[in-house]
Amino acid sequence: MLEIPNRDRKRERRESVRVEILEAAWTLARDHGLPGFTLREVARLVGMQAPSLYTHFDSRHAIIDAMFGQAWRECGLAMEAVAPEHPLPARAWLRLAAHSYFDFCTSDPVRNQLMNQRSVPGFVPTAESYAHAVAVLEMFTSGLATYSVTRREDIDLYTALIGGLVDAQLANDPGGDRWRRLLDRSVDMYADNVGL
Amino acid sequence: MLEIPNRDRKRERRESVRVEILEAAWTLARDHGLPGFTLREVARLVGMQAPSLYTHFDSRHAIIDAMFGQAWRECGLAMEAVAPEHPLPARAWLRLAAHSYFDFCTSDPVRNQLMNQRSVPGFVPTAESYAHAVAVLEMFTSGLATYSVTRREDIDLYTALIGGLVDAQLANDPGGDRWRRLLDRSVDMYADNVGL
DNA sequence: GTCTATACACCGATAGAC
DNA sequence: GTCTATCGGTGTATAGAC
């Protein structure tokens, strides 16, 4: 059969164009903010006319949705070291998880805005993209469960604590480490509270 | 002298128009999101043509800046009960401050987005508007100082903790109380950590 | 199938008449 | 101070060339 390889080539080509478009979108978003990047600029950056983008994405929201999914998927990869197959003492794991997530989020303010803040008015992630976000939360919950932290309030407190440090860092000291330096102390504070 | 009262009347009239414009902007922002409200809709709501708004505000950003200052000023008023002239035991004060701020922020998601997240790409608050935000932070720092909490790290941890709960509540359970119920516990956790 | 060309309705902002 | 007219820009969509 020759058809399958041909189809694959085509799919690959299409996929690479999609990736190219997304990279252009990220570049522009980092420069002009998330609501600031325009389809015409994205098209210009990849050497197309604006309407041609609609061949690869149904709408501007679809591009943003793909970026959302991509961001959370990469977050999951960045947190691979936190996966349950690496057994650690409780506080060491809490620290590792916190640092992995914190560093990933603060390394790209615009990406964090898309991931964690409802910053694009009409945008609601598709189920497929949202699944990647749920997967990351699942890494936290299953990791905590390893140390018998299973109550929802305990999990909620941990995510709010780390998320608060991320937001404070990005909002008040972007590029610095004023709140990053509070990570370990925050983890200990939390561990004391839940009795770890 | 008759001139002064006339001038005052004029100033009052102008000021009331400004307030009317801001109220319309808030109404639309709550409905369509912060980037969603348009000058044409604001104008229509106050019975003007869009360009006439430029008589009262220099730009769309200027309207947003006024909203920013207004929001933080109202936040300061809502936290009057936390002012240092009301002596309280340390943890009682921490709880009161946390609840006042939390309830104010979560009662209006769009307002919180404007206050605490860099959600409008080109927007940087003017010094005058930003001063109102600094004043609220000052209420926290001076309040904490009452209980000999003066180290910057301790203050930063407190603000990040409360802010994290606010953001988690708004992002994951808007209108609910899933993270609000963690406020008192969080305050105790913090108080334990700083030795109060 | 993929792209170019073009149109639409809307946006923030400005110029100038009254 | 408010208006009309208008500018260059936007996201979106369709028609039609190759």
C-alpha cells in the first residue's frame, strides 16, 4: 500500500504548519499580550495571508484553545519528575512539585495568564484541551495521596498556596525571585499544618 | 464673588458625567468582560456619541485607569474595619483582614481581574491610581506591624496566601465558597508559622 | 485542497463644523 | 461640549483561482 505513507506525509505537513502557526502566535502573544496578537500578524509571520489560517484553525478561539492545551501538556511534561514512580520523603516531594510548577508558570507570564486566569472573555477551553489541565491537577492529587493527603480541603489549600505565590511573583516582581524564595518555607508551613 | 460657585457647578457637572461614564463601563465590563466593553456601547448607555467620551477621558486606557483607582479606593473603604484604631488580638485581626479583602475581591470577578491581574495588555496604572492600591497594601503592613510582624518575607507570604485563595475561588468555584471556607484555617496556619 | 482576493461589520481614535 | 464624518485597523467569512 502506498496510500498510507502519502496520507501520513500530508498529515505531517499539515501538522507542521499548525505548529508553525502556534509558534508565531506564542511569539506575538509574548510581545503584545494575549488579546493583542492578531490573525494578520500571525499570518504574516508564517508567510501566509490571514484568511489562509482558517484552513488550519476554525477561528481565533481555536488557536487560543490549541495554545491552552499545549501549555498544560508542556506543564505536565515539565512535572514528569513529580510522577509517582519517583518515591521521595513527603516534604521533599512537596518541594519538588512546588518548584517544578512554580518555575514553569513564572517562566512565561503570558502563558500563565492563559493557563490560570480567565483572561480571554469568550474563551472556554474544549474538553480535549481542558483534559491536559486536569491531568496536571491529577499529578498533584495522586502525589499527595501517596502521603495520605486525600481530603479535598488539604489539596485545595496546597494548590491555592502555590498558585498564590506564582501570581504574586508575576504581578509584583516579574523576572525576580522575591516570592520564589518563599516556596520552601511555604511548603514547610503547609506540611506542618496537614501533619506531614 | 460669583465666579467660584459657577466654576464649582461646572466641576460638579463634569464630575457627575465622569461618574456616569464609569458606571456604564463597569456595567458593560461585568457583562462582556474587561476587554469586551467598547466605547460605543459606553457612549450609548450614557446617551452620547462615542467621540464625545474623549471630552471626559483621554482614551479607553484612561477610563480603565479611573476604574482601577476607583476599585482600590473602594477596597480601602471596605477594609476600614481593619484600620489600626481597632485593637484586636493578633489572630482575630488577621482573620478580619483576610475576610474583608477576600469578600471584597470575590464579590466582583471583573473588578478583581482589573485590580490584581495584568489583564489589559497596554495598561499601566498612573501614579495617582496606583497610590490607592499602595494604600491598601499599607493597611496590611501597618496592621501586621502592630503585632511585630515587620519582615518583608512575612508580609509577602501573607499577601500571597490570601491572594492565592481569592484567585483559586474565582477561577475554580466562582460564586461558591470552596476556598472561602479555608480562610480561617489558612490564617491559623500562617500565624503558627510566624509565631503569633 | 490550499491559497489569494475581497467584503463585512466593528473597533479606538481624530478632525472639524456648530 | 457635542456632533458628524472618517481613518486605519481588527476578526470573520466567502468566492474563486490554481
